[in-house]
Amino acid sequence: MTATINFFSHIFFKMKNTLLTLAIISFFLFANFSYAYPSLKVTTDTNLSQQAGTSADYTATVTNMGDMPLEEVYLTISFLPSRWYSINEKVFLQAGNSSVLHYTLSLPADVEGGIKYNVTANGVLGFGIVAQDKNEVMLKITAANSQQATMTAKTTTTQQGENVQQGQNMQDMLKNYKWILVSVLISLGIIFAMAAYVFWRD
């Protein structure tokens, strides 16, 4: 009986130590996350001017304002057509450090005027985004110069001419095939008529 009591006392003592250890670890993990403040700051030019039909590179300075490193920091752009821009950079960013990230705007030749878009810095830690900051940018798009406009018009005219020519060629082919088909049907009709005549004559 005494041996049994000692055995259960020993197990209870070990479980008590295990629970105490888990409680201490949980406390430190909770304290670590409670006092960790992931934060980002993005700085970029907020007034840009670019000519239609051109490509240009722009930069954004991203600073880790928090107290822990961010595994990935990258830019995203919103309120612009996706074909107008490209972004490829991702960086690891220590707490307190800054990095310059780049993006490219490639504008079509037939746009003009002003448009606002957002440049957002995203910080990833673990399984998701833990910090974000954004700047609103005003982009003024100036008209393409006359040479670019002429080249664009020539290209458009050439493409339209090619499309018309292709359509005309297709119509000619259909006409030719139609006459070939009619000729084949007439020939088959004559052959069947002759065969029927020979059959009924016999």
C-alpha cells in the first residue's frame, strides 16, 4: 500500500513540475509577444510626372520601426491597372534598419491626366503580414510627344490594314472554296445521273 502511495506521489510531483515548466514558458512567450511591436514606415515621392508611352523606375524607402526583424518586406501598388507597373523585390529587414525598394511604371501611349495610387509596404513575420504602411501618390501623365503619337498611329493603321487584308483574304478563300464545292457537287450530280440512266436503260 505504501509503495502504491509513493508511486502516485512521485507521478503527481513530476506532473506538477511539468505544469510549472509549461506555465513559465507560456509566460515568457506571452511577454515576448506582448512587448513586440512590428511596425513599418514607407517614404516615397508623392507627386510624380511621367510621359505617356514611357517607362520609369521609382523608389520607396522602407524602415523597420518595430523591435523585431521582419522576414520579408515588399511593396504593393493599388488603384493602378496591373499592366502599368512591375515590382520584384523582397528583402529581410532588421529592427531599426532601412532599405530602398524599387518599382517600375510603364504607361500606355493613349492616356493623359492625373491619377492617384497607393504604394504600400508589407512586413511578413511567420505566417502572415504583421505590419503595413502606405503613401498616396499623385501621378500626372503628360501627353506622348508627336513622334510617339505618329508611331502609335502608324502602328494602329498598319494593324488595322493587316486585319482588313486578312479579312479580305479569308473572304476570297471562302469564295474559292464555295465555287470548288459547287463544281464538285455538279460533277457528282452528272455522274449519278449518267449512272442512273445506264441502270434504267439496261
